[in-house]
Amino acid sequence: MGFLDIFRPLKSIREARWKEIGAYAAQFSPFGADMYQSDIVRACIRALAEHTSKANAVCARDPRIERLLDMSPNMYMNGKDFLYKVRTLLELKNTAFIYIERDDKANVKGFYPVPFSAYEGIDYNGRLYIKFYFEGDAVRELVLPWDDLVPLRKDYNKRDIGGDDNRPILNKLDLINTVDQGVANAVKSTANLRGILKSTKSMLAPEDLRKQKEQFVADYMSLSNEGGIASLDATQDFTPISMSPVVTNTATIKELREDIYRYFGINDAIIMSNFTEEQMEAFYESRIEPFLVALGTELTRKVFTEREIGFGNEIVYESNRMSYASTKTKLAMVSLVDRGALTPNEWRMMFNLAPVEGGDTPIRRLDTMPTDEAPKNDKEEDKDE
């Protein structure tokens, strides 16, 4: 069964265009779908997706949903791949949708990221549906109910359904591509012309000039000329030419690259995994945590009913930020273990060590205790008597 087969019963509905607040016609085509072909863009998105995919779902009142999200959200993906793909789609299109597949009894069976090329809002009997279009040999489409879609948005401004497009970055990407092509063309042009072979014979036919050039190249400009010395008679004169390619300076290229980094909220240290603890902490709080909060909130409100949410059903994505800390910082955290702030197993988890028996019970040093349990000194005891 293919991805589209899951939704076939929903395709045949009579539709009208959904109108958003502000009279926007809810029809969207992600602008610049090919920007993933840029190596800089792909490096930025890879860093965001990889760090996002480390998170794990927590759903205390529904372990089945938690297990589904972490282990096998759908027939194609595990939990890590699911998060990676959702984050990638969001960064590329500024809008991502996850379809919640349910059985006949409305129980959740799976979660599918929707790899659309364009979409539009459809009004059917006063309810919102989303019509998705897909690229392929032929234009394919499907319609899904809004109630079973988990939307995630970036640059959420003009529209109600999705975020704005990535138009602001496209001019920079075109400029970087032009610079790259300019460098390639400059290298090629300067590598081809090595010198001028001049003949002192007058009025040679074009065929003779071509033969002289080809013979000179074959004898002296090939790898077979191991000695590196050319011999000419009085009728020929060779003038070497040294050309250096003229390309955009390094500072300009670096600034263009930094513009792309700033757009995605990334820096070179994150991409190259040279980050400090402080840099990683800032990156997590600004680029990873907001996504996880949005994903958990949207999943909660679409998976559970209001009654279930009222009883405490909630999906939260957690990521162990201490995994980014240095070994020195992790070792220093042992002071929180003997004060009861961390359990031994929580501290061992920072080092990816297996839990130990009894390690989930908080411990406390003998010389520390709550202030209301502190022993009285001798003078206080005398006063009491």
C-alpha cells in the first residue's frame, strides 16, 4: 500500500475555496522548492534536523501513543526519522503538516508527515479541509480534514493556515550560485590558454597553422614530455601566458554564507560541531526547544479530546540538554546527587551509563538535612529545661 492509498476515501468531495481572516484565498505554493539543492542550505537544515531528532516523546497517561511516536510513528519511519523529516519539511517550506491516521473507532494508528508540493484550503459543509498537491509523473492530489492534521508554521504572519514563504533568502542563494559559477568559469578559462605559438613564416594557410599548433601541443604540452623542455627552430616563437582567475574576494563570499546562516539561526560552530557549551545552550533554547514545544502542543490538541486533555493527557517532547555538556561539567554535577537534587541514575544517564539497582532513590550526605530537622545545640537544650 502506498502513501496516497491511505487517504483515497477522502478525495471525492465537492469543494469551495476556504476564505481566511483578511480575505486571503487559502492557496499556497512554497516558493523556491529547489533551495535544498544548495549545499549551504542543506548543511543548515541537516544541523537543525539532527539535533531535533534527539528528542523523545513523553505521554504519561497514554503509553501507547508515547511508544508509537518514539518507536514507529508510521510504516516508513522510526521516531528519530519522523522528527528529522518533519523539521526538514518545516525549514524548506515554512509549513509542515502531519496526518493523524485513525482506525474505525477513532484510535490513533500512525503519524505521517505530508510531503506536499502545494496546498490549498477547502470549505466543505462549513468545515476546513486541506487539498494537497504532489510532484510526480502526473499531478496528484488528496484532501484531508483539518481536524486530523497537525500544522507547524514558521514566519507565521499573513496567513491563518500556513507560514510565509522563503522568498527573502532566494536572492542570496542565486547570488551565491552565480559566484560559484564565476569561480568555475574563471578557473576553466585560465587553465585552457597557456601561451601563444608564433610562426615567422608569412601567409601560412589555416590548415598549416592548426597542424603546427597540434604538433607543438602533442610534443611538449602533454604529460609524456617528462623532461619539461621544448625545442623550436627559427621559424617558431612560443610566448607563455600566465593568467590568474579574478573571482569574488573571500570576505564577500563569507558574508553571503553568513547571511544564510543568520536566516536559519545557525553558525559555523554548530554546523562543524565545534560548539562550546554556551553556544549549544543558546542554540537549543532558540532553535530546538521552540520547535519541540510547538510540536507537542499541536499533537496534544489534535490527538486528544478536550475531556482527555482535562484529565491530564499531554504529549511533550524532551531533549536532554546535558548531553551537550563537557565531561568536566557532568562530573561537577555529582554534587547535586549527594544533596538529593539528582538521583544516581539521572547522573549516570548524562554519561550514557546503564541504571543501577536502587539508583532511582534520591540520596543525601549525612552532614546535610532540612533546617527544620537540624539538632538543637546544648544551650538551646538548657533553655528548654
